[in-house]
Amino acid sequence: MNSKPLILESVARSFGAVEVFRDLSLEVARGEFVAVVGPSGCGKTTLLNLLSDFDTPTSGQVICHGSVRMVYQHGGLFPWLTVSENITMGLRHLTDEAERARQLREMLRLIRLEGFAGHYPRQLSGGMRQRVELARALAGETDILLLDEPFSALDYLTRLRMRRDLAHLLHERPCTVVLVTHDIEEAAQLADRVIVFSERPAQIRCELHLRAPRPRDLTHPEVVEATHRILSELGLEHDSESAFAVI
């Protein structure tokens, strides 16, 4: 099994006269959790679209080894399906009905929604819906999970809970993760490596490696240090209100 499931080699991407990436190279190791932050409009979502094969580079090469699933910023659940039916969509590859039912029960247990299996998305809170989306994405044999600001629509306390829920799910169902987020705090709490993009055409300004178990407390020295380093790289170190603001 390839030790680098995601590789970008000298990737460029332009939309007409707008140059998003120029000669971008990046490797993500198997099982690594990488968070990408940067100025608004720098190409973070375009990166995920390239990694998921929803988009193709203007030049260069994107190499992906393994199955990929994506969780979006806005709700992606099917409103006409129940919680169980939505999660089962991620188990379509299983032909054994008994095994499919077993894995469904396991995912409901992991997201602590056993009592809501028959509920519809409209009957759930925002955090519950997001847990169902994560369960559907991680169900089965997912090798690579792409997250496009998945918690941005939630209130602050729910986002904190969702970070812990995500860490718990990944402990039980390990995979390679690339998270695009506008939340510096979220990146520092969750990721093994934080990549900071520049303004477009985006280049990697810096990479920060965090080694403490995830998720980390907000007061953990690595989180504090990483947050200040990212703010400094983005030119926001003197803005006391920007540490946990969107970028």
C-alpha cells in the first residue's frame, strides 16, 4: 500500500485570467491529518476539488491512491432519507446484507445516535446532522477523507464538541484526512500538520507539525504556539480579535 496516498506534483490551476495555483507540490502521508488555512479566496476549496478529482489541473499531476469521500461545508444529507438510510448510502459497496446491517449499527454507535436511526435530517440538530455526514463518509472502506469547512455553520460550542467527535471517529476508523478550514484554532487542535497558503496564486508559506494527541486543549502549548505562528504568517499577529476569527 502506497505510503503517500495524496501527491501533487508541480500543479497549476487557472480559471481564465485568475491564477489559483502555480507550481504547487504537496505530499500527504498515509494516516496523516493535514489542515489547510489561508486568506479567503486563496484556493483552499479548489485544492479539495483537485484531490477529489472533481477538477483537473491546468498543468502538473495529482496522484491519489485509495477511495476518497468528501464532507462539505453545507449539509449534504438526503432530506428524504432517514439517518440509517443516509449512512447506508456509504455502505452501498457491501453486497452482504448482514454485514451492511452490522456496520450500520457500528456507525450509529460511534456517533451516539442509536436512538435516532429512524429520524429525518430536519428532525436533528446541526451537530447531529454533521455527525451523520461524517458517519456516512467514514462508512465502509474510506481511505481518504476530505473536509471542506465542515463545522463552519455550527455555533461555537457545537464546533468544540464536533472536533472531539471527529477525533473519536478517526481513532476508531483511521484514514488520511485533508481539512480545509477558515478557523485557525480548529486547525491547531485537530491536525498533525497545518499548511498555510499565501494569497493566490497560492504557495505554501509555511508548514507546522503538531505532535500532541488530537484533539488538543485550546491552552495546550502547541496549539497556542501554532495559532500565533499562523497569525504571524498571515499578517494578523497584532489583531487581538483575529485569533479565532475567519480568514
